[in-house]
Amino acid sequence: MSIRSSADTIDHVLLAPLRDLGDGFNVRRALPSPQRRMVGPFIFFDQMGRATFGRGEGLDVRPHPHIGLATITYLLEGEILHRDSVGSVQTIRPGEVNLMTAGSGIVHSERTGPDVRAAGGPLFGLQSWIALPTRLEEMDPGFTHHKASEIPGIDAEGVTLKLIAGTSDGLRSPVKSHSDIVYADIQLADRARYQLRAEHVERAIYVVSGKVEVTGQTGAFEEGQLVLFKPGAEIVIRAVGTARVMLVGGEPFAESRHIFWNFVSSSPERIEQAKRDWQQRRFAEVPAETDFIPLPDPVPARAAA
């Protein structure tokens, strides 16, 4: 669902649809949507869960490929065990950041580790894809992990901000970015206010929990809504009760991006090649993994402006 605002500050409000992936695990996909394909270089934005796994249950995303993008995984509850074709094996926990750069091609799996699976427990987090600049789409794949203590932030007047990636509020995240972006986790106490600087061309907030108001806009925005702001607008958000939002944005690319399944590229021909490579098992494999996700039924790659 999309709502076009008449206010001077808000461009669109998108309601991320809830998808049941089975076994009580739900995903809300805010990007891409028919109304808005990208926000800055962000081309994909998922909320994973909330889910509560029983004993012996867990997440099992089998090995699958990516090209032309970087993924950022950020958890609020629970943990995930990441494995990839460059040899990385990394457990991610709340407040930490996994950055996987696909570039010319990477394969990875995401599973619940054996200890957590044995006990059961929650899983709640966010995963985003950031399209790479054209000149870097074929860069070497790689992976980095950052502890929660490495992520800079501010804590003042009822606002706690953690800068996951990019720049904002005079801060710069150590998480590597290849273009102008902002990605932040913002928690607000009841009635606390936060001003979104206009230093990035495109900006949006995704409401993870609670409600927030935007100065000059009637009503409040709720969980599962992606609120897109107009470039250059002065934005102040105010919490209605306690609230948590993710700030995403950056400078848009001059070229369109095409997306099919897990592949992103400025070239539709490159995506067709990646599809053939995955079907013919030419991607590198993930050590200790034998299963994989087959290529979905072929459909034309679509452009994301």
C-alpha cells in the first residue's frame, strides 16, 4: 500500500507487506515495491520476524548467490550463523553488523547455530541490500564483521542512535560503504524528538516498533511503514510512546538497476549470465554446505529506478 502525501516533507508512505515463509517465520519487505524501487542505493529492505523458535527449530536459508550488491545484516534479537564462499563463518548477534560484498559473485547460507537451535529462542532483525556503483559491480567478493562496541552512536535527550553504515550527525561508521549512504538504528523515548539532517539526497524511516509523528504532518506512522521524505526537507520526528525506527538513504545512482531474485546489476545481460552460472553450478561453493536454493522460474529482469 502506498499513500502520497500532500505535505511539503513527505513523498510517499509505503506499508511493507507481511509474508509468511512458513514455520511461524514472517518477513516484511519494504523495498523494492511497485511504488518505489530504491531509496538512495538501498534496493532491498527486509524485516525478519519477530519469530520464536521452539527447541530443535531455527532458520535454514540454504546457500544462494548474489552479484552487484552489498548486504547488511543487523539483528535486534537472537542470532544467525553466516557461512559464505570466501570462507567466512560468523555468528551475528544483536547490535553487531555483518557486511557481505557480493561484487562479481558470492554464495552464502544463513542458519540458526546448533546451540541456539537446541534451546530455541527468538529471531528479529533487518537485512538490506545496497547496490554497488557501476564501476564496482564486479569487484572481488568479501565479508567483514563488526562488534556492537565498534558502531558509533549518540545518546541524548531520549534519543539513542547507532550509525550502522555511512555518515550522520557528525559520525562516520567503520562499516565499509562504496557510495553516499546513511543507515541508522534510532530508539526514542516517549515524546523524544530527532531531527533528520538534509545531508543526504534521499531519506526514509522504517518504523520497527511504536509510533512516530512528523512535524507538520497529521497523524502518526506505525510499525511496518516506510516513510519517504522529499529531498532537502527539514524533518523532525517525535515518538508517541517509545518507538524504534531505521533511517536509510543516500545519493541515488544516475543509472537504473535491474533486479532478479538475488542478482542486482546495471546490465540486464549480466543478470542473465548470473542466472546461467547458477544453473550450471559455476559459482564458488560454501564450505561444509551441500544443499542449495535452485534458480526460480525464469522471468525477465526488471529495472529499479
